[in-house]
Amino acid sequence: MARVRGHAVTGQMGMTVLDIPAFPGERFGMGFPEAIGDMNRTGWLNQSQPEWTQLEDGAWKQTGRWEGELSYELTVEPQEDYVDVRQSVTNQSNRDWPNSVAFNCFQCGGAPSIRDHECVRHWVATGGELKRLPNIPRQFSPRPTVQLYSVEGAPAGMDLPFVANFHATPDVVLEGWMAIESRDGKRLVAAVSKPAMFLFQNMEYSCIHSGAGFGPLRRGETGKALTRLYFVEASVEEWYGRMKGELG
């Protein structure tokens, strides 16, 4: 079967995802990672210049470094209707990190059939129950289009400095994924991380993030995480059952 295709943007963390069977002619963007590292001192990627290498079977590898702080590597592996991004980060600082994260952006604003600036077709789950995002409380901040959410199994968002600094985290705990349903209700895209540290969405760009968590890292230690981006022909309920079977 044909694979989704990724095209890396030289010198940037960005990648365009295209040739998607469920979304013919449409393109999506990946900003992986927009920021990475110690949750208390996360490094934005304008501090280094990522390098891309093309691998076999349509895969790509990106490496980057923040001198005196960290190095990281990610591999993008396109499949028939999803893309796996396997990430690792190494603590090269002179301190231990209480928690670490990759701020991974999945951009849907360039795909007319899926973009949803009002979030009425965004889906999440809490307590095993699927919910449309407008039915989840919001915490409005000076940036009203932005919202972050605590996730199951991770520290509360307000206890994570990177998250708390946005002042946009409501008192609710969600599963570590977010999905957007197509306008025709027959397809969806989703971002899922294992493990997930928090969720983020921005109405302005119709982007969703499942922040991948690497846990506490002592000096010299390396953490690993997986983020999967789905591009499927299925209802939300059908996809949710599949995702649970694949990723738990």
C-alpha cells in the first residue's frame, strides 16, 4: 500500500505531510519539536539549527543540539494512514531535570477539509468518555486562542512551568491525544503521544499538540517517546477503538 509522504524543510524543524490517501491534495505541517528539554528551562528551536537526513522507505531523521544543554534526535516514519515520530533527548546540562518534554506541533490550518478554527470538530476524552472540545472547560488568558490541558498519568499542568507560563490550563484532566474530525464527518486526524505530558491547541492556526514526555532525566541520561499522527477514514468512535488497541 502507498505510504504517506513527508518532505523536510531544510534548516528548520518543519516538515510538510502530503500524498495522504484519506486527504487527497491536502497538506499538513509538522513542527517537531518547536521546543524541547527541561520542563523548567525548555529550549525553543530558534536556539539551534536542526539537520535533516533522508532515510529509506520515505523516512527522515532530524538531529539538533543546544550547546551545554541537550542534544536530540527524531525519526519520522510514514505509514499508510499514520506517521510515527520517535524522539529521544539527552540531558547534557550540569543539572538534573525534574521533567522533560518535546513541544510537538501538528498544523491543520492548510487542509480545508479538516481545519477548524472554532474547535467545534475537535475531540478529546476524559474518564474514557469521548467529548467535543467545546464541552471541556476553558481557562482564558491574554492569548484567548490558546489552551493547554493536563493529561492522565502526568503531573498537573499548573505544576509544569512550561505549561503554567501560558496561564491557560483549566481544571480538567484528559487522555493524551486530540483529534479533529473532517467537515463530512467521515475522516479525522489525531495526535497521540506515549507518554504524553500535556495537550495544546491554538484556534488561530488550527493546530494541535500532544506534548511528548521523557520523564525526569539526570545529567547524561537519555529519554525516549513516541508521537503518532493519524490520517484516517473512520468515525471518531471507530478510530478511538483502533487507537486504544494499537497504543493502549
